[in-house]
Amino acid sequence: MQVENVMASPVKTIDKDQTVPTALDIMEKLGISAIPVTEENRLIGLITELDLVDRLGSARAGKLSPASIHISSVMEFNPQTVDPSLDMFEAAKLLLQRQERALPVVKDGEVVGIITNKHFVRQCQDITNIRVQDLELEKPISVSPTDRVVHARQLMLAEKMPGLPVFDEGKVVGLVTKKRLALGFAAFRREIPAKYQSARLREFLVSNILTRTDLTTTPEMTVGEAAKLLLREHQHLLPVMKKEFMQSILIRRSLVKLVASHFNPKKAA
């Protein structure tokens, strides 16, 4: 199967001179995590939720409001692209190398699509002979509702995670994701005067931005069932629970690794 059979097309793009709130608005409305950036209809970059979390939660943003930060100062320049004729399995390997960054699909100099982890999760929906426990999973890290948002951001960036489970009194109560972090930091910088932001960050807690959910998976669940759950609930991760304890975390990237291995978990990338 080729990339053109898997990719999202047509694809939404954004001009480099647009601002961060415009990118956030597009991502939230369309449920996407990456947007190709253009200049005079020519691809020059890519902006992702990861870029926004990195910039908006950093001291580098200084006293700037999100509305004054242009896409060109946040985006990745000259991103890796792929041809629509590329083999799906090779595209999955490239996506893994890029660590949460999408792959714009370009033909004859024109952006004709985009590939993200989500598109490979879709390829796993019919798998019934592989269990979640057979996959390469992430270690069981989490945050609590009373943790600071800056702590959640640091942990996600350090561990290269798309999000984190939120536990309260030993139970899953929600998720904090890159999108929620980006939207939360944007609202914080927009609503809190710059001179008060340093002090107020101590009061900016995970409980202010988490997505409430108790969704989990089990080691015995089939990959197909887990993939359908991720897609249906528009989630990037699921805590893997054994009785009342979190053993590990299933993220979309785990399923991309499965595709990259030609659906053989023993040869996962």
C-alpha cells in the first residue's frame, strides 16, 4: 500500500505570517496536530502541537501575547516530505524517526496530503491476532490534578510523550495532552498580565486543563480494539491497566511501530 492510500487529503495549510492563535484554532476545529506552512503557496515549513507547547510554555515567549507570535518564529523549516507513491511501511519508519512530527506529502512541488500517527492507527483496526501486551509500550508515568502545568510540560517534553494520564487517589481521572497544554498556555498568556505571569504559574494546575476521561485498556485487549478506541475517542494514549495498577501506556506511536514492522511486533522498529 502506498502513502496516497493512507494520507489525509486535501490538507489544510497556513501562511507563515499568520499567528499562533490562528494555528490553534485550526487544530482544534479540525482535530489535527500539524499544519504545513506556506509562503506564496510554496511549502516552507511545518507547525505542530509540539512546537506550540515548546514555545508557549517557555520563557522564550517572554511578555509576548500569542497573537503577536507569528508562525514563522515557531515552525520547523524545510520539513521532511514524502512522495504519495512511497510505500506505507517506509513512511511509517520515517515518521518514527521524526518523533511526533508529521510528514507533508508533496507531488510536483505541491502539498497534496499529510501523514500523521493517526493515519497508521487506522491501519491497525482489523488486527485481532496481536494483543496490546505484544507491543512496545511506554513506561507508566503520570501526573495528578494538583501538579503544576509547567511540570506536566517538562515531563512530556523530556519523555517525548504526546500526553500523560492523570491519576487522583489511584484512579484515572483524565488526560493532559499537547493540544490541551498549548491551548492552556495560550489562554494563560492572553488572560494574565505579563508582570503577574511568573507568580501565577505556581497556581496553574493540571486540573485547569485536563480532559476528563477514565478510558483505559488492558494487556489482553486486541490491537484492533485498542486502535478503534483511540480513534473513536480522539485520544493519543491509553493507560494499560492490570486490575487497579497502571502497567504501561499505549500511545499512537506504538501502533506506528507495529506498521513499520509489517505488523510483526517481534520486529518492531
